[in-house]
Amino acid sequence: MNRRVLIGGGVALFLVAVFTISKRHHIDDEVRENRQARTLALPSQDSAAIEIKESIQPVKSVGSDLPIFTLYFGVKDNFDRFIFTNKGASDNEVTARFSVNASDMYEARSAMYAADVFTRYVEYKVALANTDAEIDKVLTVSNESTVTDITYTGISLSDVEQKLATRDTLRLSYFSQEEYEYLFSADAAIDARALARLAIAQDRELSREQKRNEIFGQLNALDEHEKAAFQPTLNMEKINQIKQRYADSESRYQAIAAEFGHHAAERFSALWEARALWQQRIDAYRKYQQHISASGMKEDARQDALSTYRHTHFSSTEQKRLRVLVDTNS
């Protein structure tokens, strides 16, 4: 089995991949009806009120020693783990192995249903991986070590909405609404929040600061499990806020140490000190550049003087950075 096709499930918390499919394979109505007939009745629940969490699979006592398989939140993760455990096997081999395991674990009729759901899950993942379009939602931050901006780039909000809707249609073509709830409602909630962040980032009526505040406000409001994927970004934002709040290095050090420990405080103190020294050298070069320009020297002489200054005070790598900075801000 192609590992790329089957491993994983749902949408990444930080990077959300949204797939679409151009053409769905026809599913025979009779097969679909037979599958639905085997679906065990589940309590009706308002999806907005469901608390999404992994739990131990509920079981019922029956005439045999084996429990009845029933759907539960977290079943998709167990399906994915089984697929991962059998990486390298073909689709048919994986589904056959799951069917054997289900027969050993569950009462006969529910074992058939468990195998049926798993088989459809494998078919769904293959169909999803074979789609002809893909959109990655990328949370882009500055390449500096502190967060200075937070945007989604190169993404159309309407396209993402369409891809999500198409993927939901694909899911519902393989699964009943109740099965969808147990398999995908947690991912759908994550998608909805990611879509909301994208909408904020692309709202032209909001300032850059307002966008940052709303997006980070949403990230901070996530539950601990979901927030874990964004924790490095949230930590960097907090460190950046500390830097802006305190002007002197000692106060910054103490604030970071109190929040993240002395190791982090020492690392950022050294980083900011190095940046400050670099900025001083840049400022000195600009002052020299202004002095040369006002000296009345001929153009060739001015360029020779500047070249000599650069070679004297900057390494070859630093000269490249210097040219970029000076050309960008000149």
C-alpha cells in the first residue's frame, strides 16, 4: 500500500491541506443500502453540542463472550493506527487483515459492520489522495525569531470553502451522517476554525494589528490538545510582546525567565544583543555613505571609498546582507 495515500487523517492543526475530487466513482445504490442497513442505531445528538474527544470504545454484553462493535469518537485514529501498522501492504491486504482482527474481537454481526466501515474508510482515503487539486493553508510568520506578522498567503477564501464543501460531499458519499459525526466532526470543527482565521487574515476592513489580535485570540482560546500544535507560535508571540513591553535588556531577561526559564532568556538576550550590534554597524555604514555623498568627491572615488569601507568592516556574507538592506531602504 502506498504509505502517502493512507497514513494520516483529518486536517493538520497548523497546516491544513484541503483536497477536492473531480469525479467520484459511482457507488451502486443497492450496495449503499445494504451498508446502511448494517449500521447500528446510534443516539441522535446535536453535532454542535457534542464534546469531541477520544474515549474508550463502548461495548455491550451479548450472548457470546465477544463485545459488540459500536462507533466511538477516536475510531478514525484507531483506523489510521491500524493502517500505519500495516504500511507496505496493499489496500486489499489491509482490509482483509482488519476483517480477521474484527472477527476475533467482536460479535459476528458487528464485526462485519466494523470491517465494512474500515473498508469504506480505506476507499475514502484512496479517493481523497487521488484528487486532482490541493490547497495548503500556510500560517506564515516572519523569518526572524520573533513573530512580526501572521497571514495566510496565496489562498483564496472562496476556493478553500469550495474545497471543504467538496470534501464533505466526498465523505458523505462513503459514510452516513452518524458515521460522519464519529469519524470527521472533530476535523470539521478544526477546519471551521482555520477557515475563520483565513477570513480574518483576508478581511480588508481590519488593520494588521487587529488581524493579529483576533487570530492570536482564537489560537489562545483553543483547548490544550489543539493548541499544542500552535504553541511555538504562541510562545514566540508572547516573547515578542515582552520585547515590546520592556526597553532595557535586564527587564526583558527577567520577564522571559519568569515565563520560559533562564535558558530561553539567555538565548533571546544573546540574539537581541547580536541584532542590536548588527543594527549599529548598519547605521554606521549609512552615516559614512551620507558623509561620502556630501563630500563632493567624484562618483568613482565615492564608490571606491564605500567599497573599501564594506571590505574593512563586513565579511563577504555580511556584505550581501548589507546590500539588500541598503537597497531596500534607500
